[in-house]
Amino acid sequence: MSLRRTLRIAACLLPFAAGTAAAQFPAPQAPQQESPCVTEFFKLRDTASKKAEAIRAASQRHAQPQEACGLFNAFSTAEAKMLKYATDNSVWCGIPPQIITQIKEQHAKTNEIRTKICQAAAAPPRPAGPTLSDALSAPITDSNNIKTGRGTFDTLTGTPLGNR
């Protein structure tokens, strides 16, 4: 899978990472006093969301693999913190198990994409093939630069089956 395709897939999946748990906790509509649990979870979710937005922006401008690897490492770390907080405080915050399961699944997908991108970043650059200029400036064959050998399929000087 090419790096650009991986980045595009990742950019499409990132809203689910930050938004999965947010669907369980609706945003406050009135200036009510939130519990410290919800406030902390929202901070972690917003941090992960900002990291996801940085990945989206890098994907749109076709960032280099090294930069994309760093952005995915930062996003994976933020997502892991959000998952740990949700897991550790699930009872106190009232986070349903299916939300934690969704966050875990999304984190696994993030790590899978991160691994692929970081492997692409660590790989040596591919050698560039010949350019159009190279192909057009290649020598043109004529009678002076053709070697006639005595190969098996040299039919210009005889039969391919040899002399009879």
C-alpha cells in the first residue's frame, strides 16, 4: 500500500478515534459544573483531536514519511493516554464497556497505520527510474553501432537453427 493511500485512509479514520468517546459524553449546553472526570476526559479527547487534525493537514499537503511518522507517534500517544484514562476511570466516570472497546479497536488501527508509515519512513529511498529526458537522449541504433553476434536467434546472418 502506498504511503499516500495509507495517509488518506488514516485521515478518514481519525475522526472516529477522537469522536467515538465524545458521542457518549455530550457537550455541555449550559454553564453547568462538570465533574473532574468529564473535564479531564474532554482535555484528553481534545488533545487527540488536535493531533488528528495535524495528520489530516499533513496528508493534504503530501508530507514526507518522516514527518507523518512523527505525527502518528504523537497521535498514538495521545490516544493511548485517552484509552488509559477511560479504562482506569470507567467505573467512576460511568464509561460503558463498549465505548472502551471502540477506543481500543481504533487505537489498534492507529498503531497498525503508524507502523506502516514509520516503516516507509525508515526504508531507504527508492532509486529513481530513468526520466523522459534520459529515454529520449538514448543512442539511436544504426548500422554503425549494431553488433552482429553469432547468437541463437541471429537470423540476419543465417538460420536460428545453425548452419546446415
